[in-house]
Amino acid sequence: QLREDAVRELSTVLFVVHAEAASGVSSGGEIGRKYKMLADSCRNLVAKIAFALEISSQKVLWNAFVRDTVQTRCQVLATSPQSSQGRSSVAYLACLSSCGGVGTMNLCF
């Protein structure tokens, strides 16, 4: 059984991993390609988890993984959109909105 706090923490960790990996892509070369693969894998995982939680009967978990994260990322965008956190927030929100779930997509827009 998943717990709300664990799902919220998972979302936070995936955001941080994605942000670090996206930042590392600019390294170029083989290491840049590995960072890109990590960022792509992270986005795919986030989208799959968001969709699975949206169609599940446990909306509290979707709220913890998606809604709370969207609110946090939007606050970052409102205060510092050009920062590295702001750019990472845009990428993460785009990832969430692409998950295929209507509720998640509507929330991200």
C-alpha cells in the first residue's frame, strides 16, 4: 500500500533527479548523452506514474504526486521563471501534462 507522504517524496525526488540530469546534458559528449538518457527516463517514469495515479481510485495519491507538485512548480515559475529551477519546472510540468490523463493535463494548464 502506497502512503501519501511517500508518493509526495517520490515526486520531489524525481523532480530533483530530472533537474540535475537536464542540467548535465550541457556537458556534451558521452556524459551529456548519459544525462539526456536519465532525463528522458525520468520524464517517462513521471508521466506513467501520474497517469496510473489519475486513473486509480486513490485520488489522495494523485493529489500528492501531481496537484501538490504543480502548485509548487507554479510558485517557482511565478517568482523566478528564468532561473534554472524555473526552467526545470517548465520541463517537469510539460512532462506531467503529457501523461495522457485529462485531469493532469487540465491542472498543468
